[in-house]
Amino acid sequence: MNLSSNGLPIPFTPELFAPLRSSADLLAPRDPASLRERLHADGYLYLPGLLDRAEVLRLRGRYFSLFPPDLLAPGTDPEDGVFSGRVPEGVPEYGVAGHPAYAFVRSAPFDRFVGDPLLAKLAAQLLDADVEMLPRRILRHFHRGTRRASRAHVDFDYMDQGSPRVVTMWIPVGDCPPETGGLVYLEGSHRLSPEEYAPLRAITDRPGDRRQISHDLELTARTLGRRWRYTDFAAGDVMVHLPRVIHASLDTTTDAMRLSVDARFVRSDDTPDPRWLRPWSADDGA
Ligand SMILES: O=C(O)CCC(=O)C(=O)O
């Protein structure tokens, strides 16, 4: 595989990459104590096939149907989300008012999808309490050619004005192998203290933003002596992760576009970060 993140190549070698551990075995029958134990041991839970694949693909189709048709390769179905190679003229900047992603995260079909009681039940089992989903739910859409991806970071650096008892659910809305821009997790990194990775923040392609750890995934892995855990995500899979695990995403280099949702849950009796109490917009600064 030829992989890169934010335009920087990262060799796909056993030194730098290893597969994610699946926790499908803990789902049937559901074993909340073992799921919690696994989440805290690994920093993440990879739950293949948790959601109905057809429903996930329907959501994908609904989103891509909101664009002028020339976003999609001729003769392809919106559910496939195949990029034509051209962003139609007149589409506002990504995720701001007027862009389809902005309206989509405020729509009833999106609400129904993320409001699936199955997700809230899982979050309640993992946090061992009644839970609330934070209203700031992010839709991420990447297509080939942009060389843009999520830099290595921990979620807590973006939500440190509230309780640290948070679980994030990352849901690929469509198949998402590494080359389509899959998420990768630095193994065991939820156990690192922030001081251990602080030096990496000095080498950055975004000097104005101190929250990210690094855009350089190879340097991050080598400096911290840990591999990136990856998988071939399919529509229906769900990832859950802790707020202190280092993760990032790879560049989208396939014709299939990358679409995903991330949603976060906190305990109902905890104080959430106030920046996460409004629907997401790409220019909300949070
Ligand atoms: O989807 C991405 O690229 C990043 C998602 C993420 O960082 C998260 O879900 O916490």
C-alpha cells in the first residue's frame, strides 16, 4: 500500500503498522465489563459490523445526493460516493453555512442515524452510567487530491474544558480501507503522559495550532516507539476510543470518497465542554 497523511508518505512496514484488534467477540453475547476492560487496555474498541450496512450506505447516498451531480463520477450511484475529480463550482467552503455538510448534520436523517439507541446503549455500558451525546457531531468528507487528513492528536486537547470521561464513536459512512483515509491509532498511546509527546509538537505544519501533536505520522511512530494500528473499515463498523489515545487519519487516494461521523458521549451527571454543546460547523473554532 502507498500511504500518506497530509501529503507526507509513511511506509507500510511491520515496524510502523499492525492491525487493530477486533472486539467483535465481546458483542454477542454483550459483555459490558469485558468491553470496558478492553477499551481501557487498548484505548479503543474496534467493532466490525455493529451497525446495519444498508442503513449506513443509505446515509452515504443521502449526503452525496445533496451536491450538484458533477461531484460524482458519471453513471455512479450517490451511495458509492465515487469522486469525479472535480468539485462543482459554487459549493461553499467545507462545512460552513451553505455547504451540504452544514445542513446535513442538522437534518432529521442524520439525527436518526446518530441517535440509534444501539450507540447510546453501548456508550452507557462503557461509561457505566446514564449518558448524553454531545450535540457537536462532526461529519468528515475527504476526496483524493487534497492531501488533507487529521493530524496525530488526542481528543482531550480539543475538549479540555469539560469532563475527561468521554467516549468517541468514529463511524465510517462507507467502506474505508487505509487508502480511502482510514483512521489509525498509536498503540498503547493512551498510557503516555502528555510530556512524553510534547516535543513532537515543535515539528508542525500548523504552527498556529498547538493542539495537534504532529502531521508527521512516521516521525510520531518512530519517536514514541509504537506502531499505528489500522484496518480495512467497512460500512457498518464502529470504532470507540478514549480521549487520550493518539490517533490520526491517512490521505484519501482512492476514487471512493471518505465520509465519516464522529460523535461523543459523556456521563449525564458530568459537566461537558461548553464548546461541544452546539451543532458542528467547520468554522466554529472548537
Ligand atoms: O475522521 C477523522 O479523520 C478524525 C476523527 C477523529 O479524530 C475522532 O473521531 O476523534
